[in-house]
Amino acid sequence: MQYIVNLNYFGEICALFASICWSIAIIFFKSVSKNLSPILITAFKNSIGLFFFYFIFFNI
């Protein structure tokens, strides 16, 4: 399978996508932190991170 991708602005698009994801996560975790303990929020964030690291490194 061959992909045709224009890589001229790939870095800029990735940077914009990362900043959008970051801002959504900040808004989400700020609203959740009013109801949950910081330890539970940290455990939740770490489990999400571990899931994505596992997904990236082992290609599920």
C-alpha cells in the first residue's frame, strides 16, 4: 500500500495538533480536578500515557 503525503508542512501541522490536544486536556483536567483527588487524576493520566506508549512501541 502506497501513501501519498505532502510533507511540506508536516511539522507545523503536528505542532498545531499537539497544542490543540494540550489545551483540551488542560480544560478537561481542570474541570475534573474540582471533583476528584489529585492522586486519582495523576493515576488516570499515567494510565492513559502507558496505554499510548504501549500502543506506539508494540504496535497493537
